[in-house]
Amino acid sequence: MKNLWAYLLVLFFVVIPLLIAEFYGCSVSGREFSPDDFSVRRFSYRRSPLSGSIRSKRKNKILDSYCDSIAGDGHITILNSTPQNWDLCDEDMQFSNKLSEEFDARFLTHFLNYNSNQWTTAYPKLASLLWPEVAIMAREGLYLYLPEIMLAAIPEDYNEGDDRSVEEFKSQIQAKFADAYRLAAKVAKANGDAKADQWLESAKKYDAGDFGNQPLEVTAEAVPPEATDQSVD
């Protein structure tokens, strides 16, 4: 009799909830960043916890940007009028402590805040040197190497101001970009990544001061919209 009760308890409190979750799906939500135009969106859908099967249509919602002056003031080249490339910032799944390992975009989005927006607006000449180079690294997926650059580029508190000249700023961040690409090349080589030589050449380019010399052209190519629900705040 005791065994029967034990089986019933397992059935009602473990097996049946798992079956319901498997067929209905658990809620999954998170945020993604697009290096195409520096926009951020929230997504949600339902996914089976056991098989990983998608149980609902994915919904996307573009979020208000805390640093819209980057794209709005023409500091980056917009690749697509409707962003096509999205990198994961964070993801949560209901009733699960399993986390995705593809969280690298958060190393940039952490710095896309009100402080950065005010700095970008107040110092457009410095911003025009920084953001195009940041965009290049983001589009290559090198988010992990951006925090040290961002910490050196933008004062922690905008209210304290930024008294660096353009040449001082350029000298400082070109050294940071060179170090970042050298480290990326070292890691890529250790992992057998064919891009190791490319990153090393980029480091040499920054060592030579070869950046920030070309006029920036902002373009937007017409592309078909995604086949998912999307709304804008």
C-alpha cells in the first residue's frame, strides 16, 4: 500500500507535470542585440524542457534604446533597415536553471546606457572615432573584448565631463583596440580559428594609427521583414 501511494505521488507531482510541460512547453524569454543597427529586442516563446521542441510562435518586441544617438546621429553604418543579425544578451526559461552559453552581446549592451548616450551627444567628434570601431568588433562577434575599450573610452560619470582632445582620445583607444585584437588573435590561434591572422592584422592596423580617417556613410538597404510578430514601444 505504501508503494502504491509512493507511485501515485510520483505520478501526480512529477510525471504528469513533466508531460504537461513537454507538450505545452515552458515559457522562454530574453533579450537580443543586433549589431546591424544597435537595436535591442525582447523575445518570448514556449519550448519543451525535455525534447527542446518549440511549442509556440516566437514573439519579438523592439525595446526603447538607452543610446539611440549612436545610430540616430550617424556614428555607425546601418547594415539593414530591418536588422537580420541578432546576438543573445540573456535568456530565461520557466522552471529551469539551465542558461544559454551564447550571452556575449551583454558585454556591449551593458554600456549602451543613458551615460553613454549623453557622452555621445556631447562629444560627437570622439563618438565618431569610437562607435564605428565598436560596430566592427560587434559584427565580428568579438563582444568579449569590448569592456576594457568601453571603460577607457567613456567616463563612468558623464557629469564629470571629458576634457580629452581628439588626438588624445584617438591615441588612447587605438592602443585599447590593438590590445583587444591581439588577444582575440591569440585566443583564435589557440582554438584553431582561421581568423587568427585577420585579428592580428587588425591589431597592426591600430598600432599604425590607421583608423578614423574615412568619412562615415550611413546607408539602409531594403530587406524583407521577418516572419515573426514584432512591435515597437
